Amino acid sequence: MIESISERQHSLLVAWLGSFTVVGDYSWPLQDTTVLHVESMDGRKFIVKASRTSHHIRREIAAYARGMDGLEGKVPTLLFSAPEEGLLVTQYLEGTLVAGSPAESSPDVYRQAGAVLARLHRPAGMSRSYMRSLSARTNALIDKARDVLPQSMVSHLIKEVSAVELSPVALVTSHGDYQPRNWLCDAGEVKVIDFGRADLRPWVHDLVRLSHQQFLTAPDLAEAFHEGFGQTMSSPEEHAVWRLENLDQAVGTVVWAHGIGDHGFAQQGVEMVERVLAES
């Protein structure tokens, strides 16, 4: 299980943790990221993340550096890190993944998840460049999708992206992949893991995936989440960035899934694109 860890990474782990054994392997091979549940000789439990190429490790370390005040026990605590070596160690959080469990259909879980996200979202200033950069990224993704999407859909996407007004937006410390596969439920308490996609973004970014998945057929879950989250879109700028975030993530799903040969997930991306375009 530790063959994917370099000799230097292994040396650092031994220096930090002493002798340890691997209890579980939760790695992401498609992203060249090793994720291990390990236990030291004295019984302490940790999560180890290591990669030689992925930028997710550095993103996660940066997220912890920005701070997560008031969330002790709700998110992992970063214990050791070596960004230049692509390595970090956090505490192990007890709990069962919400995704695929009965908790995934519990309104109380979504209410708690909304409340945790509200505390994660710390103000990070205004950006005059975010929307321009996101628009350019989305257009680049559309260009990559020309061979896998109908030309009429590609043309419609280009038109919709160009129609979005690019104005300054407020940024927060977003999670980047906020959905049940990154939530734990421990005796009824919701916890949040995996900050490998964390970055400074508008708050609406973290709600896109949920809106295309769990919220589609369960309005009660959406209602509970927003009750806990305590925020809704109100300004034209928020609606504009919501539109662009949806376009970006929908096309991005198609491109990424085709790139790894996951045709089922690619179809989910196509359905996302269809829903977004139907709202124009």
C-alpha cells in the first residue's frame, strides 16, 4: 500500500509518526494521490496524503494555513506538512461517509452540512479578475469539448458564456468539492473532509454539485441545507457568477470524464450541460 510513496516521503512520515502500519487505503489513482489511514505504534490514528505531481496537496496545506477557526472536531487538524515534498498528515476523524449511506437522505445531515459550510466560508476580499479568469477557463473547456458535444450545444454554450456580465465578486475560503462523498456522520454529527480542491472563490461555487445531484429530486434536502447555511443569492453579481460556475462545472465534468474514459460520468456531465442551458 505504500509503494506509491517516495523514499523521501516515507522518511518524513517515520520522523513525524515513528513506526506505523497502514489500516486503510483510500487513494485516488486517477489524480496520482495516495491517501492512507495509518496507525502509529502507540495507537494514534492519522490520514496521510502524498503525491509526486498533484497540486491538490499544496491546495490542502494552503487551506489549513488560511485557518479554520471554530471548526475543531468538524474538520481534520493538520499535524504535519511538507508542500515541497507533496506530503501532509492530518488527524483521523471518526465517522462513516455520508455518500451511499442512509444519512445521505437525512435532512438533518444537510442542515448540519449547511451550517458547517457557512463557518468554512470566511470572507477573502473582492476580486476584479475572478469572473474574467473563470470565463476564459470555461471557454477553453468548451473548446476541448467540441469533439464530444453536438455542435449546436457548443454554439449555445459559447453564447451563454459571452452573455454573462463579468463584474467584481466577493470571495470566500471555499471547500471546492462540497458534497456527501466528503462528509462524515459520526453518531449523528456531521464532519467535513478533503480540502484538496479548496481555494478562494465566490460562495456559490460550493453549491453547484449539490444542485445537480442530491437537490434535484429532494427539495426537502435543499431546504434543510439552506436553513443551516443561512444564505441565498440576492444580487445580480451573485446570479451572474452562479450562471458561470454552473457552465464551467458542467462542461468541465464532460471534459474530465471523457479524458479518463468514464462514459457514465461523462453522460452526467452532458445532463448537467442540458439543465444549465435549459435555464437560459
